Amino acid sequence: MKTGRRFKHTKSPTGRLLEEAQNLRDEAKLLPHGPLRDAALRKARQTEAAAHMDAWLNSPGLQPPEKDDIPGPN
């Protein structure tokens, strides 16, 4: 059975997302104004938002809700 190539990431998922967002912004600077540039900038904003959400979800300050805070029947 053939296995796929494996490698270890040296950067965190948040770091990789932020790097991709910066690459998209740099690419957008080279494009003329228009739909392609707008799409690249939109993708960069989405990627940055994903990086911030990943950082927030993995932060040590994030706590699960208390049993009393969960809506619904008890």
C-alpha cells in the first residue's frame, strides 16, 4: 500500500492563515482595479477573519459554558 507524503508544519494554523492573507493582499496590489482584485481582497479579509477566529477559539481564556447558562430544558 502506498502512503502519501507527510511533513510537519513549522507554523501554527493561525500563522499560516495570516501569511496566506498577506500573500493575497500582495497579489491584489499587482492587479488592476476590477473584479479579480476585489475577489483577492475579499479572500484576504476572509482568511484574516479565520485566523482571528482560530486564535480566539484556541485561547486559554475561552471556557465552556456553565450548565446553568445553556439554554433549553433542564
